[in-house]
Amino acid sequence: HSFAQISIIEKALKLVVYFSKNKYKTYYATTNANGIAELKKNFNVGSYKVVTCIKKNKYLKAKKTKAIIFDLDGVITDTAELHYLAWKKLSEELGMYFDKEQNEALKGVSRIGSLEIILANNGKLDAYSYEEKETLANRKNEYYKDLVETLTEKDILPGIQQLLIDARAKGIKTAVASVSKNAPRVLERIELTSYFDTVADAAKVKNSKPDPEIFLTCASQLGI
């Protein structure tokens, strides 16, 4: 399919968060290097920005957009580098190889799941018990939390704060769909907590992205 590019700031409020089993196909809006939103049918973990639906290559004309559900990493702020540095530190302590290319495979994956990917890449998947893996994952999380404390309002990605302000003015609900249990603290550090009606409870989400569970959880928490 070919889709016209749109300005994410000018058009994002017109995108519709709509979940349906049969009536509409689901597409994902991603931003390219120039900050322009493009709709794509297929997507990779960590690449999607705003969940929306279209029919016959045209935007749905809804009477009122009820909500916008945001991912956190690479959408509201970029914490990917912080995760990378934390996993890199843990990997080096364990004598394992880890680079930025491998880090791409961890986006949207749970902490234990990420650790197991790193272990598998180093032939050590079965070298630790589940309890030991939990200990290692928690150690990485402490490294990450230390790095989160360095975030400020300056780390909000361009256009996001104004988009949230516009959503509030139009009475559109907003939510954050992140599998990270640190998402609330990240929002606090960049001073955006008050702009969101809800943040998905990562502890209750069983399936990592690209499974849509976390987006459905947000929709439920928003009452839509």
C-alpha cells in the first residue's frame, strides 16, 4: 500500500484508536528521520508510535477521537540508550558480548525476556536458574534506574508536549503503553505525568509487544 505522509503534529489528533476484530484493519503510524508520520501495515518491535486504523487507504472520519495511546521509548522520550548502557554494564560484568545491534531486539520485550535473549546470544541460556535470572534482571534495573534520574524536561522528544496540550484542550484521553515498570518514574523525571490519564500497569501485562495486550489494557483503563 502507498500512504500520503502527514505531519504528526497537525494530524495526530485525527488518528483514531479503534479496536475491532472484523470491521477495520489495524495499521501503525511511525515517524521517519524527518519527523514525518507514515502509516505502515507491517511493523517491527519498537518502531510503532501511534496505534490507528484506516480503511481503503483513507483516514477514518470519526465524530470524536476518544483517546490516543502512546508508546514511551522513542515516542515521548528516548530511553533506549539508557537501557543499552545498563544491559551493556551487566553483560560486561558477566563476561558476555552485547552491542547496539543486539539491543534493538530488546525493545518492547520484558526484562526477563531481554536477559534471556542476551544469554541465548552468548550460549548461556541454561547457565542460570530462573531465580538467578531474576537477580540479574533486577541488577540491570538498578543500573537503569540510576540513569533515569539523569533525565529532565529537555529529554521530551520534539512536538510531544504540544500534542498532549492539544489533546487535553480537545478532551481527548491519553495513555502510555509501556512494558517498563519504570515508566511512571520516567514521566515524573521529564515532568509529563499530569498530561496522561493512565499508564498501563506493566505488572499485569503477560504478553510483550508486538502482542496488542498492553494497548488493549490501556483502552480498558481509559474506559473505551
